[in-house]
Amino acid sequence: MNSDALFGATAIVLARLGAKVVAIDVKDGNVAVSQANAAKHGESVTFQHVADSRALPFPSCAFMAITCVSVLEYVKRDHLPDVLRELDRVLAPGGVVLIQGTSNRISPMEAHSRRWFVNWLPHWIMPSLKRGIWPGQIAFEGYENLALADNDQAYLLARKAGPIVRTTARVAHAFGKPIGYFTPSIYLALKKIRT
């Protein structure tokens, strides 16, 4: 499959499910490819080029849901806190942010390159080397972790899975974290409870 066919995929799926979608990309060329993909699938999605995601062009509390699918690992390390603040600013109280498919530094294998142990190398050793992010870097104040709500459904489901997943779920549960905090790609669903 041509990798260009994946541009805008999450936005297109959400639109097909009935959501009104506004999608952004920091690369202008990706926006054009995403628009073409949405048109090809007959979906109406607003794609926007936003050169700096530390200053989103939306009013505060503009969205009830935000998805970051394989996004945060591409944000410069020193920009990440500002990007997270902007996501918080544009998410309305009661809204949900879904963070998915972000390469996890805890994992011994980097999710994109499939290289072993590069996630654990300090950044200064090889600054250009692709690494994931530490789950603790994804910090939102005043949010409920939906994976831990309702008797931790993710943990209960994982109990029916294989021994590695069950062990990971037990460790995560013991630390009050969802299993998605410790998997090779980070998966978090957070509901904004702060007004």
C-alpha cells in the first residue's frame, strides 16, 4: 500500500462514522494529500495546515473530542508541553482526548523503525535517531483516565488475554495506570473534568 493512502485516515474514518471533523497537519503537502484521500472516499473533512501546533487557530473549548494518532512522537521534545497545553485549551470540559499509536520509550523496541533498545538511549548520544516519548511526558491536569474508570475495563479485558498482556496489565493497574501506558505504542483515553 502506498503510504500516501494513509494520510488523513483517522479523520476520514471519523467522518464516515458521522463526526464533523477538523484535521490539522504541520506539513502543507500532507494537507493536500489528505484532502485528496477524503475526496476519494467521498467524505467531507476540513483539513488545515497549522505550521506551529503550539498556537492552534481555534477558540478555547472548541472541540468535544481530539485524537492524536501517531502524532506526539513527532513533536519536538521542547515543544511537547506547549502542544499539550494547546490541546487542553481547545478541548471543552467533558471532552475526550484520545492518544494512540505514539511510540513508547518504555518499550525495548521502537515502534516505527522496529529497532531494539534505541528507545532507551539518551537523546544526546544520537540526536537524529528516532525514538518514542515517555508516557509521563503526556501530562494533563484535571482529566479522568477512562481506562481506569468503571472497574478498569481495559484491565478486566486484558485478564482474558495472554500471559504477557495480563502481566503488563497487572503492573499498570498496580501503578494506577492504564495498560496503554506500558505497551509499545501508547494508548490513552482521557476525559476533561476540569471546567
